[in-house]
Amino acid sequence: MMMNNEYVEFLGWEGSYARFKIKRHPLPDGRPLNRIIVAHEGDWLSDDAMTCHEEYDAYEDVQTDLGNGLVFIAKEYSQLMSRSLFSFSFEYGNEAILAVPATGEEIYFEIYGADRNHGMFLLVEREL
């Protein structure tokens, strides 16, 4: 597990959902941190992806309910990475709460910080 504590703090579990405080600082090369991209192992875009989480219709609904300060932008599945990619922008302020679902299995995912030009910086590499 790798976590850049300057940008991310693991807040713990709320049921089967992990929560992270995202601190909005400039990226190491000075570029502004404008977006968060979550690369979550597996296909979280399929119709049955949220079967273990019946209270939500879609992955991004978890953020709407349990997160704060991030606005969902887009999602897609990457065949190359075998990951579902979710993009969120900062709604306001310098801190936000990111909420993501997990299953009973180990789930591998990354959280990236991104600038306006799609340059990315790895903030978290983790197994839940």
C-alpha cells in the first residue's frame, strides 16, 4: 500500500464503504490539483456491479451519499488496465471526502490527482 499523506488521509469504513479525506494542494511540480480519478479494479459500470450494495444504483451514488465536496464528472471502463475509472472535480474548498464501495474480496484501486491538462499524479495505491 502506498498513500501520499500530504494529499490523502484514510478515514476508515462506514459499513462496506471506505472514506478518504482528500487535501487539495498543488501537485509536486506546482500544477493545481483540479480533479480526482479513481481507478477501481473490475467492471463497476455493468448492470450488476452494485449487487453487493443494493442501496445504490451506481458506483458514483456512493460519493453523493457518503462523500462531500466532490462532483462526479465521468466514468469509463479501461480494458488496458482492467479498471473502472471515475472522475470527480472539487466542488469547493481545499478538502473533500471521497467515498468508494468495497466487497468482501480484496479490491485493488488507485486514486490519482489530476490537473486541467489531464496530467496525473498517483496519490493512493491500495488494497481494501
